[in-house]
Amino acid sequence: GAGVSQTPSNKVTEKGKYVELRCDPISGHTALYWYRQSLGQGPEFLIYFQGTGAADDSGLPNDRFFAVRPEGSVSTLKIQRTERGDSAMYLCASSSSGLDPEQYFGPGTRLTVT
Amino acid sequence: AQSVTQPDIHITVSEGASLELRCNYSYGATPYLFWYVQSPGQGLQLLLKYFSGDTLVQGIKGFEAEFKRSQSSFNLRKPSVHWSDAAEYFCAVAYPGTYKYIFGTGTRLKVLA
């Protein structure tokens, strides 16, 4: 079946602009996660959704970052007033539930802020 | 805070040689353990995972890993490396009752022909 998909695969934006990154989880998966991977680092947790609600947003670096999942399926990560330090690979993952330890990762969106 | 350590940032091996990549997690309850591989500019591919049971786990592409509770380790091994194995390898853990994956900083593998 279809895996986790993310769009766009690459996004180049200018400093100060607003961007949206989209994640389509595996159908039926209720849990969805966003991670950020900076160059030369491992992925770091940003936010976890169980259904429509953000159960844990403790990894969001500041209030310029926001994510939604209005219908409990597709999620959008929104970054306002982008900064060069936001340049990274943004990875989305889903699992069948928050209790399932296995997460399935998407291919990522490479964000470059110039 | 819980953490994952991959002590080797870079490893270079000759094609056909054996490989061992180290991973240690911080002391505490036994977590769920994972190894991922990532080619440049690509997403993460799961190589293998350990949840419970037999401490020697077989994965894809000829990889295996051994969980050693006494050493808080989950080292990845391959008996004979192929040039196509050149990539970055990440160890990750998730503690029961939580959902966040904690990743190591990765080990970049270079394979010499």
C-alpha cells in the first residue's frame, strides 16, 4: 500500500517568507509525527498528533512553527518569517496509534532558506 | 535526559570487509531499538528493529544487530560490506509509554573499492 508522502520534496524560500510543508500519512494511521533533521545531525522530534489534536508540541523550536491536522489525516507544518537556521530536512512519520512503537517515515521535505 | 550515542562519526571500510557500527543508549528502561539508513538527500529506510525476544535481530540488506542489555548497546553488523552500503546510518530508540524517537547523530560509512 501507499506509504507516507510529503510535498514538496524540495522548497527554496527567501528569509522572512512563510512556508507550508505537507504530510500525507498511511491511511488509517491515527498518530503522526514531525521531525527536523539539520545538516550532519540526526532527526529531532518536533510535534506529535493523535487524531486531530497536537498531543505533544514540546519540540517546536519557537512560535514561528505551527502544525495542524484538521481532519485527523493530512498534516501541514507551517513556518512563519523563515530564517536561514530553519534550513533542514523535515521528516514526517505515522504509526497506527500512539501506542505502536513503529513509525513509518516519509521521504522528507528539504527546506532551504536563502 | 535520554540520549543515544553513536561514537563513530565516520567509518571507512574496504568492500568485502566486515562492519560494526556502535550505538549506546542512556541508562534506564529497555527501549525499542531501531537502525535506519539514509542516502544523501533521501529519507530514512528501516534496516531492523528490536522490541523484545531474541537479542540478535536480522534485518534487510544482510544487516544484523545485537541488543546487549548489560552494555546498553545495540550495535549494527554486516559480515561483508558492498559499495552500495555507503550511506549514513542512524540508531534510534523509543521508550515504552512514549512515542518520540530519539536519534543518534549518525555514522557516515564510506566504502573503498
